[in-house]
Amino acid sequence: QVQLVESGGGLVQPGGSLTLSCAASGSGFSIDTMAWYRQAPGKERESVAVITSGGSTNYADSVKGRFTISRDNAENTVYLQMNSLKPEDTAVYYCKAIAKRLALSYQYWGQGTQVTVSS
């Protein structure tokens, strides 16, 4: 099993910044792709940003130029730096990790952290 522990959510004013962190732990697994998703009330969960183990990244159009995903492979931690936040960024943000063991891949999710952008 792999556990994902997220932190860094909270309340921020429009135009402000937040950084989310997600630490993965679990013996016998190697962490491959990591990603951030979000789910706003009444909406489906959507992909926000993805980063491979090699550092390649991909972003949703709605966050390009404002959000930056990064990772520390030694610590199995992924970060999401969020700048110029907008009210429409309000959502529960979830971390996802693809973990590999013995040539098999497994998908794990964090518990979610609330981000609220409001004045």
C-alpha cells in the first residue's frame, strides 16, 4: 500500500498564492507519475497538473501560467505552487500517484485538501 498525505490548503484572497504538498510513502513501491486533481462542488473531478518521474509536466488550460507542479523524487513528494488564484480555483484538491511494484502499476489517491479563494 502507498499512503498519500496532502497539506497546504486553506483560504486565500483572489490574486493570492498557495503551495500544496503531497508526500507518498510505502515500502516496496517506486513512485512513477504524480498529479493534482480538483473537484469543485457540483462538478466532476478534473486534472490540474501532471508530472512524470522524469520531470515532464502537463497542465490544464485553465491553470497554465499560474500553477507550477514540481517534485522531489528523493522524498517522493509532489508540490503545486498556485499563483494568481481566482474564485473559480476553489475546490478540493487531490493528489494522485502511480506506484509500481513487480511490473504492476497501482493508482492511489490522497484524502484531499480544501482550497478556497474568496475575499
